Amino acid sequence: MKRNSLADETETELPNVVIPSSTCDEGSVFASLSASLAEIRKLNGVIGYILRSSSSAMLDLSELDKISQYAALAYQLNESSLDIAKQLNLAEVESVLVEGIKLKVLFMRIGENKISVFMEKNANHSDIIKRILI
Amino acid sequence: MTEACSTALQTIISEFRNISPEIASAFVFKKDGEVLASTETVTEDQAKKVSTAIDDISEEADVIGGVETLTIYGVSSQLSVTSMDDCFLAALSSREADEKRVKALTCVVVPTVVRLVNQVSTALPENQLLNIEKPEAKLTEDFEEPEQAEQAEETEQVFEMPEEPTPVEQVVEPLEEPKPMESLPDPLEVDSELIFPKPPVNQFMVEKIGGLLVASNTVRVDKDVVAMWSDLYSDREITQVNVETLEGRTLICKFKPMSKADGNAKGIIKIPEKILRTLNISEGKLVIIKPVILTAREKKS
């Protein structure tokens, strides 16, 4: 498995190190999530993920040449889903699922950590949500 | 999308709660924020902001093949937004809602209806789409309880032309009373009636026509429309039209195609004053025109 860290999802140049988290609490959540995501990555139909906290980032994607595109989508999902939820008075957003013609992406926010899991359309996203929330 | 199509969409999304009570609200809106149908009040500004947010996601979503659906899961509720041609359907439901059912409604039923409506809109001129709701209204009328039907009959206005040498024919279509079963008609006759196309419906704006040589019981209709009727019913002679006001008053009278002297303006029907008075309408109002096609049996009788 190839891992890269990502300081800013919209940047195209990606550093090859994981930037350590600033606090112990955040760090432990980040570590726990990265472990869960590593397991999720092995599931059928999952093609990759991006995990980002306020100070650290990690990704594992099968199509490395499209990293910047996946990162830009993850960033936009975070911004726009909040806008939509605010407009329609939706209580706290737990997760967002966007289905395209080719793939679907699940976006979640756990504290300061933002997770984007990219998968085939037939993959079971409900199962992935459960695994992340455990 | 016409008003009639919006009404059709409104009817469908209003039924959502009956099919899946967990669906709290739904609305259909265009990319420019125009709300086409909604079960609860949604402002154009809200719709526009939602549309912009979805557009922002779509711009970055090439990597997954665009945005077909977007679902935002809240703690107790979820919002599902489906992209359909040039508009979106948003449905807010509780997390307990049957996901398959919600998906069937939001991703299959409504998008299919919208696509169908768009296809029909491109195939038919707008004035023929304005009457999409009419059959439904007629159906409810037909299924009224006998008491209600009687009441309706009582309150219905009857329009009669003054007795003059050239009276306009029967004015109001009375509610039909149940008839005893008749003997079965000739099967060949039934077949020919079944394949007969439904009379086309056109909407026109009223203009008054007057003068010494103008028959008081004859309206003038766009000659292109008359030609279209002739094409449709080549083997039938059409001599009368059914004129219906938006208030529901109807009248059957003779018609003539508009001549050059009449100007032959499109979307205009020229009506003599006597008929205008009978229908209680004035110039500039809209009326619906249908050719009166007599079946073989009606002709015989």
C-alpha cells in the first residue's frame, strides 16, 4: 500500500510524509481513523481514501495521477454540503454521499478530521459508515 | 417547463408522503433557483444557493462521472438531491425511511416523469400541453357521488341562446346519468372508433368579430389548425367546434377557417358578440377549442 500525506487537498504537489498532529487527542483519533481506513481500503469496490485533519493528511488512492482531482472534490464536498445543510435547516451533518456515473464518494467529518472514501457504485457505503463510526 | 407540467410534478411529490410517510418534504427546482414544485415553502433564494452548492460540487466531480445524486445524512434526517436534466429534486426524510423506497421515488419515478414531460414538451406545442390536467379533473367529476352530482347539476349554469332564426347549438354538456346497459355494438364499428385519434385541444385568445355578413353562430379559427384537423380526420367531416372557457363554460358551434381578410393571426379565435355574451367572456380572454368529431353511431342518430 502506498501512502502519501497531504497538507492541503487542493495542492497538486504532495509531500511524502505524514505531518504529525498537534495535540495528543487529535493525534489518537487520527491514528485510529487511519487504521480503520486502511482496513476499509481492503474492502471490495473501495478504490481509495483521503483523511485530513487540521494539521495532518493521509491518502491511499489507486489512481495516483488523479490525486489532485480527488482532493479537490473532497474539499468541495466539505464546503458545499455545509452550505446545503444550512440552507435547508438540516441538523448536524454526519456524512455525505455523492454518486456519479462512474464512482461514488462518501464524505464524513469526525471532529476535526475529514474523511473521503472513493468507491465503485456497487460498494456498500452503509457498511463503511458503520466501520468508521465504530 | 409549462405550468401544467409543474402541476403534474406537484401532484407527484405531494403523493410522496402517502407512499413513504418518512419523507417530510420535497421540492423540485431549476438550476437558476426557480422552484417548480414543493410540498413546503422554499424560497427562490434558498433553492438558488442549494443549486450553486451542487454546481460547485459538479465542477469538481468529473473524476467520479459528475453528480447524479447527493445525499446528506444528518443525525436524524437525510436530504437526497437528484439531478434531472435541467432541474433538481430534493427530498428531506427521516433516517428511518426505507432507503430503497426513497431511492425508487427520487431517482426513478420523478426523473422518469421529468424526462417524459420534457420529451412531450419538445414534441408538442405549448398550447396543447396546457390541458394535461383536464382528464384528471374530468375523472373526479365522473366519480362524484350521485348526491354531489345532483348538487353540481343544480349549481351548474345553463346557457341558452336567445330564440332567433339562427341559434347556436346546445350549450352546456350536462352530467351524464347512468344509462341502462345497451346491446353490444357492431365489433367492426367499435374497432374503427378505438383507433380514432383523440380530438386535439388548442388554446386561443378571443377577438370579437362583427359586421353585417358575419354569421352570429359561427366562430373563425386559424386555417392552419383547421388544416391539421382535416389531416387528422381525413375521413370525417368537421363542421363544429367545442369552445370552452377557462371557467369551464362550454358551447358547441359552427366554425369557419379564418380568411386573409380576417388577418389569419396565429393563436386567435374570432367570435361573434352573441357567442361572447353566451359564454360570458370578453376580448382578450383565453378559450380552449376542440373539433367536434361525431362517431359513426352519433352520426346515425
